[in-house]
Amino acid sequence: MRIIDELLPKPFNDAIPRNLPTANPMEIHSLHILLTEQDLNDLAKKHTPKNLPVEDMRLRLSPEGVHLTGVYPFFINVSFETVWHLSAEQGKAVAKLIKFRAMGVPGNIFKSAIMKMVDDIAKREPWVHVDGDQLVADLDQACAQYAVAGKTHLKSIIVQTGLLVIEAGY
């Protein structure tokens, strides 16, 4: 939408109301998105909060889920890996923390601390919240906030080696 808007004459752009709820939101009938690891790493680099105390953050995709690795500067640099299982539940995207390792050792005792950090970041956006060990994202609400009001009808999120597949629509 934004790319098209930039190509249109300025008066037309100004006439388009932004972030306004509509009685008849746009409906997604068929959507199939393929994202590579590089796509996700580029998005993470662009949108990660600058004050997040994680260095060398990297995302990797496998059938197990999304692997997030990095280094947390503590008293010493602590390398870590989290694994998140992605799914679509009741039209929302859900990321469940299924594994956490710090310095090569299972760190499930730190799971609540990790989820607290995730919750602090999620509170910045009204369309994301933490529920126990899950991060839940309402993509319809995100679309309304950043693009247009719409109903995505999210059906599935499939993680394969090196590839993330998102399917939505009727």
C-alpha cells in the first residue's frame, strides 16, 4: 500500500484516511507468503528496538521452529538460543517458547525471565501480548494500525528448513 501511495499524485494520497476503523474492512480471500531466513533476519534487524540488550542476534528456521540466537551482555557475555514453535490459533499468530539454552546448557529455569523481557517489548504494541510462555499476535489489529482495516483469516504458519510459510484466507 505504501509503495503504491508514493507513486500516486499527492492530492490523492492526502484524501486516504489512515488507521480509521471501517464498517467493511478489507477481506483476505487467499494469501500465501514465503519468507526466507534472510528475509526474517533483515526484518529483525530493521525492527528490533535499539535499546534491546542483545548482540549478534540471528534467526534460523527448522521444522522444530524458529531458532533465535544471540549474546546477552551480563557480567560475562552469555550466548543463548531460544526455539519458538509457531502456529495459527483462532486467527492469531502464536509463538510458544519450547526451548532455551544459555552457554550451551538447558536454561528452562530462566524461561520466566525471558518471557518477562518479551512481555516488556510486546507491551509497546497493542496487537501483541504474552500469555504464559506464548507470544500472541493479532495480525488483523496490526494491519489496522499500520496499513488498512482488514480480516486476514489466518489459517496456518509452517516452519521448514530455511523457509516460513504463512497462509490466510477463506
